[in-house]
Amino acid sequence: MITFNIDERSIISIYKGIEPNRVSTINRILSNINYVEEKDLKELMNTTAIKLKKIDDEEFLTLDLENTLNEAFIENRAD
């Protein structure tokens, strides 16, 4: 079983789109890597995409993307 840490789940949450789809999410992550300057963030994005390739669509749809760093950011902006 592949597990995703909070940073990886946050990347997925950012790039999953309105209608979550594993392949589309992978493609969005990979297509945006070249726009990222930070080496660590690029590595995180690449690792996340690799891990997403190892799971199936059903498992993707069951990922818990609540309480990610992306969600925390959005909540803080609303305050």
C-alpha cells in the first residue's frame, strides 16, 4: 500500500482539479514542474507523481485530502 505524507497530499490537493482524476492530476503536476524554481519542491512534485502512478484510480478516489496544507492556507486567507 502506497501512503502519501501531508506534503504529497497537499500537492495532490492543489493539482487534482474540480473533478478528481488520477491521470489528469499526474499530468498537471508534471506539466508544472518546470515552472517551479525550488529544487525541494520539484523533487516533492516528482515523487508525488511517481507514487500516484503506482496506485489505481479507485485508490486515488479514496485518498483523504482533507486537512492538507492547501486547505490550511485557504482557511487562513478567509480570516
